[in-house]
Amino acid sequence: MDIELVQGDITEQEVDAVVNAANSSLLGGGGVDGAIHRKGGPEILAECRVLRASSYVNGLPAGQAVATTAGRLPARWVIHTVGPVHSAEEDRSEVLASCFRASLRVAESLGAHSVAFPAISTGAFGWPADDAARIALRTVRDTLTTVDEVRFVLSDTDVYAAFERAATEDHPTDH
């Protein structure tokens, strides 16, 4: 698997699937979630509403993933996953890792070969970027999948730097 770090806008990625750091309602929000819904258009929200009315009446639980159309995005699909809110009292690392594993499983089931991930849980959910980067990179590397290319698309320079540090720590020859 090819893993790449990109500083940029996840809504502009030409990949098979873009992962959305969604909230459990699946009905849009701020950050990456809001950007994907705004740029992808009403088709994404329409499919999310169907999912809420059928499979996820109480919302999508943290650590799980589900796919919809990508609407007007250059990707074919959006894979929505809900990251955990960071807690100093409770270790929720496994839930964060599950977001990446579940998203890769959904991507594989769709036949996607390239996937773009944001830095799940690092924004409003308060996860420290260095820790999130280590968990994300290690989980993606350790997950057996037919996905060939994973791109971490990071809009924030500090988060990008955290992912670069984590990539170098885990695999000094990767960049």
C-alpha cells in the first residue's frame, strides 16, 4: 500500500473514496464534514437522510463507517466515519483506530483502490495531533486491504507536521 501525506483540501482529491470525519447525525456539521457536504452538494445529504431513516435511526456510532455518493466531489464515494471525542480520563484510541479500519473495509467492499483520509478527531473533537497521527498511520499500515493508495489530506500545517513526524518515527524511509 502506498501512503502519502498531502497538505490541502480533501474535497478536491481525485480518489475513489473520500473519508468524512462526520458527526453521528450524518446530517452535516462543521470542519471537514461541513466542507464535504457543501462542496459535494445535496445528493450526499439526501443519502445520509435515507441512512438515518433506515439503518442508523439513532445516528452512526463512533468507530463505524458507511458510504454514500460523493455528489459533486471528484471522488466516487464519501465514507462517513465518526471519530471519538478525546478524553483525558478514558483511553478511546481503539475507537479512533476503528474509524480507519472500518473505512478501509467499506472502501474495499465498494471496490475502491484509492482513499483520502482527513485527520479524524483532531478538530472539534480535541484529539492531540501527534497521537492521532501515530494511531492513523499505524492502523492504516497494519490493516490488510485491497486498497492500494491511502492519502492523508491535512489542511492544517501543525497537523501536517504531526503526521510527518509520525511517519518518520514509524518508518524512517517513508515520506
